[in-house]
Amino acid sequence: MFARPTALVLLALLPVACGSPKIDVPVAEQTGAQLFISQGCVQCHAKDGSGSFLGLGPDLRDKGAFWDAGSLAEYLLDPAAFAAKTERLGAKEMPAYDMLDLAARTRIGEHVLTIMNGN
């Protein structure tokens, strides 16, 4: 198993090595699925939400009972602060998506809910 610093370096290199898909749509017009790709969520959680091969992002499937789109949008704003209020969560190295507005974070949340609920 990789040591945490090594895994983080590999994570940083993934966009270069694998090539992040380019989405030629402004963030404000992207769907939740497009944002999930363009914001790099797929690099840790995989497109289907199953988690990364390095174990960097948890499997998102079957976790829908704990979330709604609003709570996911709040979590994405500041994962560490959200996790500090929620005993069952650990923020680990989940980045904050404070550069996205509430509407974009909510669209990501809605997309993640479709993954979590197996749709």
C-alpha cells in the first residue's frame, strides 16, 4: 500500500497522466454529471462512484440514506468543517469546492445522489 504522501503525489499527477476530460461548457451551465468530471471528482471517486484504484476517494454508492442535495452542497463548501459536526464522517483529504457557487455545488450533489441511490 502507498504511504499517504506518495498517494497524494500520485493523485496530483493523475490529471496530467490520465488527461482530465475537457468540457467546453461554462461552469454555470454544466450539469451535475459534467461538474463531477470537470471538477475532478472522478479522479478520486471514479465516474460510477466506486472509488479510486488507489483508495483515495470512498465508494459513494449506497450512501444515499445519509444525504440530500443540500447537505452535499454544504459538505462540498467546506468538508473539514462539515465533518467536524458529523461523527460518522472524516474529511480526510477531501478538497473544499468553495470556488463553486451554491447552485453548482447543488447540481454536483444531485448527481452524486443518483450515484448513491444506484440510478
